[in-house]
Amino acid sequence: MTTKLVVGLDGHETGERALAYAQNLAGLIGDCEILVAYVIEWSPYSFQTAEENAQRHKRREEEISTAKERIINPAIKKLSDAGVKTQGVVRHGDVATALNDISKENGAQQIVVARSSEGGFTKRIFGSATSNLVMSASVPVTVVA
């Protein structure tokens, strides 16, 4: 049975540390797949004009495309070049909820995130969202320094 790890990336050096930790762990495990994930914070409850709502879908698709190009695809290439099975996903939503949902949907055994960041993903989640992720995740969460 393949072990699956979800790695939350933030587009910064801290996310690279989480990715490196997961890559090392995958090497120790053997039959392992890493699912690299990037979450774009987005709330379905923000108030917008009709014009903004008309552009919302297009903007979401552009954000997903940019995140794949700049963050997910380079991580996939790095892992693939090292011989690690990998795939990537970009989501909109609450970071803690999205990472937990991704892990459940893919049957992951663990989530790996970085502890701190210059202003990206982990800065947003190290407060209440990190606590929420650690306390509510369906699988163990490893927080990398």
C-alpha cells in the first residue's frame, strides 16, 4: 500500500523546508507519494458588486493557473527528478480546512507544513488556523521548523 503525504506549500523558503522534510520521509518510507498543495485563501462570504461577481470565476481560474506555474509545478519537477511519486493541487478556501479535506480525499496518512514564513501560507495558519489544523486534522500533522 502506498503511503501518501500532503505537503502544504507557501511559495517561500519555509515551504521548501517542509517539502525537503517530506521528500526525506518518503525516502525512508519507500512506497510513498507526496501530494503538494497550495491553498489560496478565499471566502465565499465576502460582499461584492455584481461586476466583481461576474469576474470572480475568471479571477479564481487565473489564481489557480499562476499558483500551479510558480509553486506546484516546480515542486512536482523537483520531486519527480528525485524519483518520488508526486501530484499537485491548488485550492481556494480556508487553509486548515482545505489541507484536511485534501488529505481525506486522497487517503493521506500525514500532513506536513512549515512553522513560519515571510508572509505566506504558514504565517496565515500559524495562529488559530494552525491550531485548528493540528486539533481537527483527520491525520497527524508535522510542523517543520
